[in-house]
Amino acid sequence: MINWLLAPFAYEFMQRGFFASLIVGTICATMGCYVVIRSMAFMGDAMAHAILPGVAIAYILNGSLAFGALIASIIIALGIGQLSKIARLKEDTAIGILFSAFLALGILIISTIRTYAIDLSHILFGNILGVSRNDLIFTSVTGCIVLLFLFIFYKEFLIISFDRVYAKAVKIPVEFYRHFMLVLMALTIVASIQTVGVVMVAAMLVTPAASAYIITRRLPSMMAVSCLIGILSSTIGLYISFYANVASGAAIVLTATIIFLAVFLFSPKRGIIWRKLKRI
Amino acid sequence: MNEKLKNHNLKGYELKGIEPARLDVYRLSVSYGNYNALDNITFSINHGERVAVIGPNGAGKSTLFKALIGLISPFKGKILIHGQPLGYHFDCVAYIPQREEVDWMFPVTVRDVVQMGRYSKSLRFKRRFKQDDSSEVDDAMKQMDIYSLADRPIGDLSGGQQQRVFIARALAQRPHIFLMDEPFNGIDVITGDIIWDLLDKLKQESVTVLIATHDLNLASQRFDSVILINKEMISAGQSSKVFTKENLLKAYGQQIMHIGNSIITDQCCPREIK
């Protein structure tokens, strides 16, 4: 059994991949709590997909892919706010327009590159086994920055999320913190792309936090449980990926989904099975 | 006191006492695009007065409150608190929202919410909660009789208890002016009694209280004065002087009926008043 558990770590790329996925599991799960309680799931999805053109342009210019991704996701986050304000559209409409536009632009640019299919699939689904030393350092540093800011400004983020009117009344600069949070979300996404990819990061931002939301009743414990589920999904997912030889990002996300389903069914307070039993 | 304000002739709204009045609203107008939510509202309230803000649905009562806590900018006119313009004082106005404005599924406990009331006083700069802050929070919860519920999530509470949580948060803020938006809507008898006990205590401490309400009878019985608005100023002062047939017709139009000495307003189908 121990051999079975330790076997993957004989390979250096697996060690790096493992650490990267633990970090991603933690930051996505923590940030994800705000995504869930502030109903920003669609926004997270959009920001993740919006990095495509940034990455593609950086690739062509031989620049830093992560930097390109960061710029693109910040542009879409601020762009959505501005578009919905100026054109007086609902936010989800603005997200729908910009999200697909960025995605299309990204694919358009990538299709001009020869090795199109391989590059695209790496960006979309991540390549945990291709995490380099530098990638790992980048992911760790970015992750620490995100967690640090979420910790320092906990009170402000809590108050603006719970009660905007009160936040404004006690003169918290609500708009500033909202944008600040979007930037932190962009950082989270960029730090995670290498490991789980564009498509999966949106799930990692929502699924562990949603499971935690069902079980817990306070934000700090929701964050703790969410992290635990994030880390657990990353670990189990990686083992499945190693032994069953399947895509790592997909394995991690599906593990998180199975945990969500279990919680959803069996949670004592809100789970559907218990509620059914109570009625009998 | 502002010079410009002094020079104007504020008919019926002049200040009493030496200290500047706690709250002066002078020619306040708020508009959203072409729609005038409030037009030319003027009144003045003394220390410790308990005032009912009366008007039909859509009369701008909530807008008035939001203007008083600085949520609406820009507006025309002046709002003075202790003779100083809005924004001069840090957080001496507490606003208690209507229950419908709150996300009750949010993962916070009663204590978390009441602690938010100490944000301006301690959390913003010191970042830490001190002994007197937590005793302030405990006192506020005890006063609202929700201390035993401190660690329960707010979604588990009854409507009346939820209302009390937000009043406790406002109490923890230690405000000079309390704004309550329809606090008596859909609450139980116990909560009603607790709120009235609190209002009496606030009166002793000369905390000024403004309450938006639909209930004309309540307003005329248990408040020092009333402010009658319907987008524009109709009247302010003692209820016996404000609630004249003429004023009420102005505010409510055809929605109002006089039967002997009692007043009946028809709130279920508000009509446009031209």
C-alpha cells in the first residue's frame, strides 16, 4: 500500500505536479468561497476563458504566458463592469458578450500557430506533468500573494459581500474592493492554468466552495472545509490520473464533483437524503 | 451652523436650543435621470427626538434615508448633522435596512453581523477586536434579546429575530441618529415590545430616531413629531398639526378616507398622484 502511494513520487515531474496541484487546490478553494457567496461563478468562468488571447499573443511574441494571461483576465473583469454600466446591460449579458468574444479571439490567434492542436489542449486542460521548476515557483508566489491579501482584507471583503449598503454607509470604498477582488481572482486563475487548465479552473473555483457552503454556516469554516476538499480532490485526482493514465485536470475536477455529490446527498442539514428520511 | 442656511427663512423649521440641531435637511432634491425621487425636502430635528417619516409607497422615504447615510451622490441641497455637512462625521448615523434587502443564506452568525457594527470604531484602523468592542457587541445582543442566539447562522432565525440582529448591529455602532425603515413590518409581538423598549431607552439617552412607517395612527400616538412627504415636502411638526385633511389629501390623494376621527389609508393599490 505504501509503495503504491509513494510510487508516483519516484518521478520528479510528479513531485512538482503534486505540489502545484496542492497549491491550486488551496487558493481556488479559498477564492471560490467568495465566488459562491457573491454569485460570481459565471464571472469566474469568463475570466478563465478570457486568458486565451492573452496567452496566444504572449506565445507569438515570445513573452511570458502567465503575464499575458493575467493582463487578459484583468481586462475582461474590468471590461464587464464598464460595459454593463455604460450600455446599461445586466452583468450576465455583458459577461456573455465579452466571454465569447475573448474565447473566439483566442482561438483565432492560436489557429494561426502551426502546432495548434497540442498548444490549445495544453491551455484548455492543463498539463500537470509539464510543470517546470519556474512554473512551480510562480504558482507558489502568486498563491501566497492571493491568500495573504484575502487574509488581510477579510473584514472588508466580508462586509462588502454581505451588505453593500452598510459597507457604503461606513465608508468602505466598495467599488475599489470589488475590483481588488476581481484582480485577486485573475491571479488565482493564472496561477492555476498550468495545472488544471482553462476549462477546469472554473470548476475548481466553484465546486469545493459549493460543497463547503452546504456543510458549514460561517465563512471562516467554509473556507477551511473548502480548502480541505480542494486539497483532497487534487490528491485523489492525481493518483487516479497516474494509475489510470487519464488527464490530470479532468481527474481532479471530477473528484471534486463526486465529493460535492456526496455532500449534497448526505449532509445532515441540507442534504437531500437526510431531509427525505426526516420526513418519514 | 452654516451661514447660508441661517440667512434663509426656514418657516416653521427654525432651530431650538443653543447647540446646532442634530439633523438639518435643507432643500434636499434627489433625481434619477428625469425622475425626481425627492424634491425640495426641508426639515430640522432636535436632539433625542423620535420622528416618524410618513408617506405613501414610493414617496421617497427609503431614498431620504439613503441620502442621510451618504449613499446618494450627488444630491441637491444640504444635509447637516450637528451643523456639519454629510461626510464630516465618521459614522454617527446607523441605518437598519428592510428585511428584504438582506441575503439570509449568507454564511454568517448573529455575532458576525453585530460585530460588523464596530467596523468604523475599531476594525478599520486597528484591525483587531478589543475588550470593549466585544462587550459593546455583547451588550447590543443582550439588549435585543438575541445573546443566546449569538453563534447561530442568521438564516436559522425567525423574521423578528432577524430584525433584531440588524438593530443590534446598529446599536453596536453607537450612533447619534438611528434610521429604521419599516421596522414594524411582519414582526412578532415580542420583537415589537423589544423595539419599543429600545426606543424609550434611546430617548433617555437623547439618541435621535427616524422611523419610516405606513402606520398613521402609530405615528400620531407614539412619536414626538412627524414628517409627511410625497416626493416633495408636505408638512413637518407635531402630528396634530401635520395630519390635517388637506395635508393627507396632498400626500395620499384619493387613497385616504376620513371616518369621524379616524383616518384610513388604502395602501394596497397606490395611485399616481398628479
